[in-house]
Amino acid sequence: MFRNNYDNDSVTYSPTGRLFQVEYALEAIKQGSAAVGLVSKSHVVLAALKRNAEELGSYQKKIIKIDDHMGVALAGLAPDARVLSNFLRKQAMSSKMIYNRPLSTSKAVLSIADKAQENTQSYGSRPYGVGLLIAGYDETGAHLYEFQPSGSVLEYYGAAIGARSQAGRTYLERNLDTILETDSVEELIVHGLNALRDTLSQDVELTFKNTSVSVVGKDSDFKIYDDEEVQQWLDKLDSVSNARNRAGDDDADDNNENQETTEETTTTTEAATTEEASNDDNANEATDAPAEDRMETDE
Amino acid sequence: MNHDPFHWGRPSQETYGGYNYNIANASNHQQESQLDNFPKVHSQQPIITGTSVVSLKFKHGIIMAADNLGSYGSLLRFNNLERLIKVGSQTVVGISGDISDLQQIERILHELEIEQEIYDSDGGHHLRAPHVHEYLSKILYNRRTKMDPLWNAVIVGGFNDDGTPFLKYIDLLGVTYTSSTLATGFGSHLAVPLLRQLIPNDIDYENIEEDEARKVLENCMRVLFYRDARASDKYSLVTIKSESNEGESTPKKLSYNHETELKVEGQSWKFAKDISGYGSKQL
Amino acid sequence: MTSIGTGYDLSNSVFSPDGRNFQVEYAMKAVENGGTSIGIKCKDGIVLAVEKIINSKLLVPGKNKRIQTIDKHIGVVYSGLLPDGRHFVNRGRDEAQTFKSFYKTPISVPHLMDRLGIYVQNYTCYNSVRPFGVVSIVGGIDDDGPHLYMIEPSGACWGYTGAATGKGRQTAKSELEKLDYETITVKEAVKTAAKIIHQAHEDNKDKDYELEISWISLEETKGRHEFIPEDLLAEARKFAEEEDEEDEEEEEDDEEMES
């Protein structure tokens, strides 16, 4: 594989103004299992798929509580998520200590956004390799934010990160209107699990072992449902395996839709490869440059 | 005594030995090494001072008053100081004690307001009185643990997160307490008993109308002017109220009214001619 | 860019033989694809506006604000790498606060820009950092009246009467050149800004956008930097869209005449 000259560190722009190291960090999120989040007027639900490294190993924790009114779901490097969530916990405690006030969700996410940005502008540190969905309920209501290693945070009605998350996003987009209108927490969780289910690969289905759910909202503190506790929500699903993989599926539209999205992803990947290829050309140019020049730069 | 014109007035060395500069921090001609032997001293008293801040809750909000005088000891040095500071949109901070420390607190509060209300604000998350109070109490207590206090007593007034009236005190020691009737300094002796005639128990403020509260507060300012030699008859008054239906969390129609240059009305000094000495003997 | 690939563009703070700092130029490229931002210096104040491209319908409308406040009287809008913009603004806030704690008076806009210019320039001097990936338009009112500045990744910082950056900057600039800055008021400029952003969006029409406008004026906002009221924003956007239609009709008419 050819090395791209502009992707060695996060302090070098490519000729098109891109930061490859930062973009690669965004790729790291996709290596992690999926997490989805969605909001109604009064509640936020996070749902995540846990992985275990081996049959006898325990499942990786995917949802972390920050404070009574806030929590995060992660996809990507779990240790990086621990660093960020510890930082958020500190912020939450300071807010209580100094202002006698729960930390607002927007302040919380912006604080880690600015922290992440620092790592993208100086040599010797790497960008964080984790994406977060931050769920919070504060005096301005229920909020869901997506955090990226680039230092960008955006507020969403619904979001999905991690492996095959596009399918989850598609589900959320298609059901956005019903999700926003719902008054029932149960319905919100079911939508969350449906979205999560759509991200599953062929041989996997949602079980109480690999599924994590959390809820926070009006009059209810942040609560994580794991293991046996999550079964009550799985019982409410019509199926625990991905619609694409179900044999004799009558929902043909779904199938097409999913295929389309897969195609889309492929095209973008292709586009990216072309881009990289052109950069590789540049790299070749560099090799073709007069020897003297190279000597100078090498030194 | 030494009569040398350059050392005049000093105890003579032959009789008393060398002069010890360490006595009572008598001089700053000390050597560096000697300074280490002496404890570090910060401010020991306020310089220009403002006297009482008086305040109480009523049915729909709070009302607070403080006069405009800055005293330099017993000298009435300034007559145009504003000691009631607005923070955010619905909180007032009344400050008595050292005026330069008041000005420092004012700057700290403005910085707080900018950080909390202006930076990255996409609506909501208003800075309210409990937050301002907690923050100020942390600052005052922190300074006192350094043995370098901000020499003030402060009352914060406004609304709780649930929309009920809020009134709480902090002083230079970091002490805090709350009540429906609060006053600092001389006012805590002279004004609070008058306020408590109106509101005997903390919960009673719920039955008090604004005009009743205001009448008692005006009376307090009059009594303080009579009896507190550091008080003036010119004062400012802040009323913050919300016309909310009871039980509703968000205050409707919130108003912050700051009146300045009010005068103590209905004074009568006829009795003054009969007072002699310290006032214990009546002619 | 003939010198691409000669190795002089691989590290910040390195001059190429013809005296260019490529990394700074590349940073500028990051800006050129961002949503359009504009600033207008009016007779009585400043108007800032930005085109927010909507990349997903799951985004919450009206949130994710792009225009920020440095101090009560100073606002910023930027195009490019948005996290870098936040870094820039945070530095601006620090500068403004430090100045105020020293001098007990709000920082003047030219002085703030001088300091920020130095800060941004510093990020072009070392190979351990990269230049800012944003062009920021900063506007404010101080004792000397309204000021408008634009600052680039190189640290270059100039005063403007009308400034534009981002993808639609060329269109926006040519529209800004038509304004009469001696007489225009913020109230009028709000509508104009909406129209300009709308026109600049033409180049990027496949995606929806959200309009964000803020202003600073002694009369309208008591010298504070604030978002314009909701109703005014709706009015401005409607005006921009109607103007657009009219223009199109006119063009059609012209074409008909010609034929």
C-alpha cells in the first residue's frame, strides 16, 4: 500500500486542505460496534451493541454515566472514551460544587470538543479515536449530541455511530416524525433498539448479553439497563435480528433501501481511494524530484 | 532618648539596646531574612466602607435597599456609590463593607455573567440567584482561607430554579445563611427586628404584598439613618418580581426595577435638641 | 501550484524556493469549501451572517450555532474547520478578559484584532503546529464606532466595510461591492445579508441551508452583540427568497426580449 505523504501527523494539511490524521481518527469510530441515540420531547435514549473479545470474555462497556442527568455511549477506542468521560465527570462535579447547578449538556459537549481540537493542531499528540453520543436532560429539555475526534459536536434528534451505523441512521430518518411525537419512553426505546438492530451483521442478533440501553429524561435520572434488565425491552421487539438477514422477508423496500445505502458507502469509499490515489501521484512526484531537493528536505 | 537629629526620638542604644524592627511590624526597613521571621499580613480592616444592605422576600419576589454612602472611617467620603449590582437578568447582589473589594466583586460578577450568559448561549440556562450565591460564597471562603478576605457582607436576591423568591447571605468569613428577612452590618441589629414584625416566620412572606414590604423597608432605611452614623438618607432600591401563577415552574413576566436617588422621607429631628452627651440623659 | 510534491509543502513553517508557505495556502483551501460567511459594516453598527449547510435531516434546526460572541460588544463568524474556529474564539475571549482585568475597560476592536493577528500568525511559524483552518470575520462596536475585520490563516488581518469568505465568497463579494456603506443601517443590512447569503448558496443548491444572522448596534441592541429576533430573521429570509424569484423573472423577461 502506498503511503500518503500528508497523513503522517495531524499538523499537516493535504493540498486540498484536508487533515488525513483527523479523518483516519474518524475511521477508528467505525471499527467499534454501533451505538444509537434518539430524543423525544422529554427523554433521550441511548442503545449500544456490546462486543466480547472471546466467548468466555466479558462484554465491553458501551454506555457510561456522567451524572444523574447525563451519560454517553461510545464507539471506537474505549480507553479514549474513559479519558473523555472522566473529564466530563469532573466538569459535572465542578458545576455542582461551584455553581450549585447541574452541568448543561451543551456546555459539557463543548468542553470536550475544545479538548479534542487541541489534539488536532499540535505535533506529538494524536486525535482521540472515539466517537461519543452524549445524552442529557437539563433545564432546556432533552438533548442528544454527537461528538467527533475532530472536535466537532452537533445536536441531533437521532444519531448513530460505529460499525454499519448508516443503517441505523436510515431507520431514524425514516421514523423521525413518530419518534419526535412520542410521549412514551417505551416506544422511544423500541425505536432505538430497532435502529440498533438494523446495524447488526448477518450472524448476530440482539441478546440481553450484547445490548445496552440507557434512558434519561423528565423526572428520571440517567439509568443504564444491562444484562437481565435489558430483556424486558428486547421482549417488546418484533424481531431481534436484522431485517436484511431475515429469510423470506416481505419488506422488500427495506431491502432495496439498505442495498442502496451500502452502494452509497461503497461509492464514497471509492471516491476516497481515488483521492488518495491522486495524492499517491504526488508522492511519486516527490520521488521524481531532483535528488538535491530531497536531500535538503530529508535533512 | 537619642538626641542626634538623624535618630531623634529613638530610645538610646546604650540604655535599651538595638532597636527591634520586629515589634508590631513597626517599620518596613527590615532585611529580607527578618521578614521571614514575621507572619505575612494582609488587610486587617476595610478602608472605605458602605453600611447596611436590607432586604426581604414578598409574595412575588424580593426587595432590597442600600444607601449610596462611602465612609472613610467617620468621614462621609463619597455620596454617590451604587451598592446594588445586577447580575444576569433576574438577580441582584447587595454589598456592604469595603468599597474597593465591592468593586472587585463587581468585576468578578460581570465576568461570571459573560461566561455563563453570553458564551455559546443558544437559549435557556439562565444564571439565577442560587448559582450566583454559590459562586460568590466559594470566592469569599477561598479568600478567607488565604487569610486575605474580601472585606464584605453580601446579600444575593432573585429566584430559585423553581421560581420561588431567593434571598441568601454571605460574608467575609464565607458564612452563609438564608432567611425571608436579611440585612447586613448595623441593619442586622436595627432593621431585622422591624422586618420580622412583618414576617415573623420564614414562610410568612407568601402572604406579603409588595407595597407592604416596601413600606417596611422604607421605614428600616429611616431608622438606620437616625441611628447609624455611617448611613445616609439617599439610597437605591431594587424590586424583582414575577407575576407567576402559583405552582408554575417558569416565572411569567419577570420584572427587575432599579430605583436610584431615593430619599428617606418623613424625618423628624425635633428630639435631637433634647439629647446631650451620649443620649442617656434627657434634658 | 507547480511546486506541490517537491517536499516543501510537507511541513509548516517551511519556505519553498519561490518564497511560499504551502501549509498556509492549504489551510486556506480548507476554508474555501466551507459555508459562506459575511460581515457588513453599516453606518450604525455591524451585521454578521452565515450559511449553515444542513448535512442531515436529523440535525436539530436552530441549534448548533455558528456565530459566536467574544465579548459583549464583539461578534465572530467563520468558515472552514469549525473546531479551529472555536479555538480562535476561545483565544479571543481570553484576550478580551485579560485586557479587561488589566485595564478595567472593554477591549477595543482594533486592539483585539492586533492581538489575535499575532496569535494566528504564530501558528504559521513552527513545524509543531498547523495554521488555523478558518477565515474569521470579526465585528464590534467600541468608543470609535463600528469596526469590521477579517483574519486569515496566515495571520493577515485587515479592516473591511464588507467581508465575505467560504464557498460562495465570490458571489457575495460582488454583491457586497454594490452597497452604500455611508448610508446603510443595520436594519436594512439584515435583509441585504439574507439576500447575499441566499445568492451565495446558488453554487451549492443541492443541499439545504439554515440562515443565521447577528447584529451589533447602539440603537437596536445597546451596543451588544446579539442574534437578530426570530421574526426579523423569518422576514429577512422571506425577503431574500422573494427577491430571488423576482430576479429570476426579470432574467426570464430579458431572455424573452432578446428572443
